[in-house]
Amino acid sequence: MSWPEPYQPGQAHASTYVCYDPQHQREAAQWVKSITGHEGVFVSREAVAHG
């Protein structure tokens, strides 16, 4: 879970690992929002590995 997605130098950034559980993703998205002012975007592990 992160924002901005993709990472952009010079902008406030926050990220955290989160599982596939929808409730945990909502909580992580809100945590990212508390840091950056923007809801986090979920990026799957597979997408990160192939990015």
C-alpha cells in the first residue's frame, strides 16, 4: 500500500506492507492517507516483483 503510486521524488510518500485481506487494506489505505493526505493504492506483490 503506497502513495504516490508509482513513487515520485519530491512528493510526500508513505508505504507499508499489507496482506490481501480487504479490511487490512482499508486500514493501510487510511494510514497512508494520515501521512500523505491521499488514500493508499494497493500494489500486489506480483506487480512489484515484475515491475
